[in-house]
Amino acid sequence: MKRSKKNGTSRRTRRAPLNKRNTPRRAPLPLARSSPKRGKTNVAEGVFSGTPRGFGFVLPGGETGRETDIFIPVGKTGGALDGDRVTVKCRRGFENHTEGEVTAILEEKRRSLIGVLVAGRALSSGRHASRDRFRSGWYLIPDDRNVPGEFPVCPSPDADPGDRVEIVLPGRRGGVCKISRVFGPSTDRRANCDAILASCGIEPEFDPEALREAGFAAKEPIGEDGRLDLTNELIFTIDGADAKDLDDAISLRDLPDGGFLLGVHIADVTSYVRPGSALEKDAFKRGTSVYFVDRVVPMLPVDLSNGACSLNADELKRALSALITLSPDGAIRSAELKKTVIRSCVRGVYTEVNSLFDAGEASPFYPKYRAVYPVLLRMRELYRALENRAAARGSLSLDRPEPIFSLDEKGDPVDVLLRERGDAEKLIEQFMLTANEAVATLLHDAGIPCVYRVHEDPDPKKLAAFKNAAAHLGLDASGIDLDDPGKSSFSSLLAEAEEKGVSEQVSLALLRAMAKARYEDAPHRHFGLGIDLYCHFTSPIRRLSDLATHRIISEVLLGASSPRRFTGYAKNAAEAASEAELRALDAERKIEAVYKALYLEKHIGETFDARVSSLTSFGLFAELPNTCEGMIPLSDLPGVYIYSEREMALIGGRVTFRLGDPVSVRVEEVDALAGRVRFSLV
């Protein structure tokens, strides 16, 4: 690939694959034109990155100190699969690029593959051609497009050609693979979603011992056990209508000086999940609950998540309560944590509370909330004070629209709508943020370990690219300080983007420019929230990070254990929670893409208004107002276009496509069960 020094743009041929994952990081080197003057041969070690077209790249590490990937031509991969750690014999090739050949596989990343069974298929001439063996029979075509080839499979009475299955790899030296799991027909939506969960390392089934422990623990009677009795307090929950794991409840009292005593009462999950138990081990393995469309894969068995630990109305429940004293403008003055017994008096629902806020006593839901209505009004006042403080400290509001799928009786999507957020949702969000900050500060000041939620400053290069792209969109990006991102002001830029109708695209671009939040056992500022100390405390039913923080609070702050005992525990929990979060996000994104594609499959040939949501060297992505997205390959665009990374734009002769540009698109092609959609420009 040639890169212009003048404008930092890259030239590509107009031919391009359907999907951005199909594109290598650089074009394959034209080996036939390689320079006869080759450099000295070296040996490097690194991770192999495969591509759908059979070639790959190795990103060296260790002592080589190379800054560029090594191109591995087709036939030189040495049997390596995407993610394997390998050694490479490399030398300088055409135009001083580095190319090489895999000489050894040091570490195999993959032990299994998921894909579709095919019968009677002639193998390609690649590494998996099986040569003298299996010229016909069963083969697996992997779902992962970065693992090209076909893998011979031993027939099984439990599977049929056309099924989506998981196979165990016998090793890199060949052999026939065995089927380890059958998900079902590859045309079945449920089977494909189960396969996605498996590919992301998410196991729906619980350990039998964990289920036994959960069932036994759920039957334990609720006793005082030295707990603070708050059953006479006005405590209630507010959640979505379909939520079953209600892990947080709230209360509010006025203080004489005009301040507030905010109570955030969280299910005391650690009183059911004992240290070292099968339940705790399963929670560490799962790390988080996974939510998608019409299913949930919970972190804890339903006997606890939807039963004993759920703060259902009119039921006695064990809680860990954060009692937070706030000034009239929402500043945290102090906080204390107590083991309590509570009884929620109302099972609040977001839409109902929003109706109450809008219509007051005229709302049809007023009779249900009559007892808590005055408190709700005071809570809204506090929420607005907290929101103002968040804006003043530079907290970023980058919420992406969340789709809601309307399903038919078979579970197939018939419509995709947007979830609306009102004051009720924002109120709960601000109260939970306040509790998380207060708990993190309390533990830090007491010298007690904690699983912190950290968010580092954005990379200056990525932030500079965003700033430049925002300027090309006509937005005032002068408030972005590249030398000290923490002092940057994004509020005016985001407000201007909203006025110009590109707030969603600009928010997405800013999210991509920022570092990813993660869990750590050491404190670090949370850039996105503008908070110095922050943790997750409010969702122990569905997040390991919160469960671990509760364990430390119970054993150290409210118990007799030494803080040193939990230093390693906090580190292990932070690592497990971070890994689980990535797995869950990957699975939720892929399954959501399947449902969106299934919806658009019914609209092939139809035209929609959209906006450019992403730009690449091989085409552009357009997003409909309901968040459904499709790709327009570069080859389908009229004329010749150059992708400018600096401007985040596709530049043609007279037409330039930029982030947020309105476009009219037609649905041309849908691979529903792979979650891929191709649009054309109208």
C-alpha cells in the first residue's frame, strides 16, 4: 500500500470484501515483483493474525523491536491459525516491506473451532487439504473468517450436514477432527445464537454443585443476624418492566440543613455466596450476566438472581446499604455501609415513574405510587443537582441509542425500535454513580482493597484524529486539550453536534478515540465520569466486580479480616471481571447483529434514510435511525475514492463522505445468520 506523505491518505483498489473484518491491515505484497536485493534473514517471534484470503501477518514482540508487521504469504503460514504464537524466518522484500515464513508454532491459541458441517466437499489446496486422506466426507467451514480452509471431520450420529457444530482440533500436523458439540441446523436462529455464546466462551449451563448450593441457600430464612432493621423505611425499586434480578433499591430523607440522606440498598449477595464455594467459583468463571434480545445468561443461578437476592416488593430481604449524606447541591459529605434488612414497598417501573413525572397526580399510575410520590419528587430534585455537578466536572454523556426488538410468536424480529430514557432512568443512574463513588472513596481512605473501575485518558494521537475530524464536520473543537485531555471541554462540541444532527455519530467517534474502561485493583481516575475514585458496587447479582467489592466490605470493613488477605483477591477479581466484560460485549454485539439482519432480510430492495456511521479504506457503513447498519463497499460507489484517516473521510473527485452525512440506501444483500448486511447508495 502506498501512503502519500502530503495528505496522509491511502490508496486502495475499488474491489473490496463485504465486511470490514475481511480486510487485511495492508495489501498483500506482490511477490512476483520482489526486489532481487534482499536483506539478511532474521528470526522473529510473535502472534499470527490470519485473513480470509489465506495470507496473514505476524506482529513481532520480545527482543526484535520491530515496529511493523511481517507479511506471511499464502503457503508460508506453516499451519498457524489466527492467534497462535509463532516463530518466523523473515527478510526484507518489495519496497523494503518485511515478509516471512512461519517456521514453528510455539503456542496454540485454539483448541476448537465452530462452523458449519458440509458433506462431500472437495477440499481446497491449502494446508487442510488432507492430501491422501478424505477426498470426500464431512468437513467444517469455520465461522471465523480469519481461519480459512476446510477441516475434515469424523461423522457423528448426533449431527447432520448443514448443522452448526463445534469440533476439537487434533493438532497442527493434520488428522480428522471430532465433533464435541452440536448446536443445531445452521438455518436456525437459536442454534446460531448458542454458537455465538460458545465462540465467546460463555457457558449457559451451571455447575451442578453451584445449582445445589443456590437452591439450599435460597431457602435460608431471613433473620436479623445483628443487621440494622430498615423495614419501616420508605424503600422501593425502579427498574425496567421485564427485569427480574432487582438488585438495587433507594430511599431518601431530608436533612435539617437542606441536604439529603440518600440510601442505596443493594442485595447482600455475599450472604448467600460463601467464600470458596462452587457458587463463587462459577461467578469468577462467568464474570457477568449476559443480556440479549429475549434471553439472559445469568452470572448466578435463578434461585438467587431472580429469587432470594432479588429485592421483590413486600418481601423481607438482606441488603448491604450505603447511607450517603449529601449537601443541597449534591456534593458527597460522608458515607457509611451497613448490613440491613429491608422490605421494598413498591416495585417501580421506569415507564410508570416517567408518566408520574410528566402528569403528576393525573397519571394513571398515581394510585400505585401514592405513598412514595412526595419522595419521588424530592428524588428528582436531587437527581438534577447530581446531574449538574456531573456536567460541571466534565462528565461525558455518550449514550448510544439502544435498540428494542419487537418479536413475533416464533421469536423472530418484526420491528426494531429505540429505547427511550426519561428522568426515571437518569435518576437511578445518578444515584448508582453516587453510591459507587462514595464506596470507592470510603474503601480507599480506609486502606482497604477494592476492585476499581478505571478509565484512562485518551491516546493523544486518537484524540488528535477525532479533533481534526470534528473540525472538518464544521464543529468547534477548540476546547479539546491534547496536552492535558482531562482539562478538555467536550460539552459544547457535543451540544453543537446535537444541533447539527450528528450527535450519535460524533459520540461514537469520540468513544472510539477513548481508552476502554476496565477493572483494576489500584485506583486511577475515571476520565469519562471525571471522578478520581470509582468502583462498581450496585449490581452484585450480575457483575463479579460488584460481588467482589461486597465480599471485601463484608469481610474487612464490616468483619475482622485483614486487608492484606484480599489484595490478591481484588487483583484476580479485577482481571476476571475485565475479561468477562469483553466476552459479554462481543456476544451481545454479535447476537444483536443477527437479529438486526433478520429484520432487514424482510426489507431487501427497500430504500431507507440513513447516516454515515463509519468510514474505512474499503467502503463506508450507514446506520438507519433504528441503529440497523449495513456496509456499502468501495466498489459500489461511483468514481474513485481515497480514504483519509486524518480527516476520517472518503474523498472522491467531487464528492466527499464524512461521518454523519445523510445518505439514502437500499438493502441489497443480507447474510442474516452471520449478521452482515450490504447496502447500496441510492
